[in-house]
Amino acid sequence: MSALSKAKGFKKSKSGTYLSMATTAFGAVGVAKQIKKARAEQDTLRLIDATVSAVAIVTGLAILYRELRRLGDDDVLLG
């Protein structure tokens, strides 16, 4: 298997999924700061925006977790 084909399959591997989950979870730090700032300023619109972003992050993590479970032993990089 060539390096290029391994690189293309990385996103559908366990390692790629873990990396995607970490990147998505890292976005939660920014959203938490947004929520804290919106609460401090009592800015309802920004609070709603941050809440919607937080829900999107949770949904994204759930989808990535489901993909991780589906991969099981069919890891592209191992095969």
C-alpha cells in the first residue's frame, strides 16, 4: 500500500477518527469562552449562538464516536 493511499484512508481510520474527535473537542474550549463572555455581558444573542455551537460540537462528537464504533477491526491503516 503506497503512502498516498494510506494518507487518503487516514480520515476513515481509527487514528483519523480520534484526531477528528480531539479537534472537535478542542473547539469546545472556544465555545466555553464564548458562553462565559456572553453571560458576563448579559448578551442573549451571543449566548444563543454559543449554545447552538455547543450543541453542534456534541452532535459532531456523537457522530465521530459512532463512526469509531463502526470501524471496529476494519481499520484502513492496519490492513
